[in-house]
Amino acid sequence: AQEDRVNATTGRIRFFPDGSSTGGRVTLGRGTREWHVNVGWLTGAVSVVVTDGRS
């Protein structure tokens, strides 16, 4: 949602007392590797997907 964007390149994921969240993905990278931290909006569940950058 627009209110969760700090600026054009920065957003945020909020967690609520009922366990839900705004949901989203944070991507971290180093070299050719990437880590996608996914947050589910309904349950606030967090999962991490690791990629090595090779196709």
C-alpha cells in the first residue's frame, strides 16, 4: 500500500497484533546470490528463498 512506502525505493512491512501483516518481499543480495524474504499478509508467516544467480 502507498502508506507503507517511505520513498520511491524504500518500503516497509508492518506486523499486527492479530498475526497478520501488510505482506511483501525484501530482497537481499551479495554478488550473484539473492535471498528473498517473503512475508504472507494473512498469517505474517516469513519464508526465505535463496538463489545463486545462475539461470
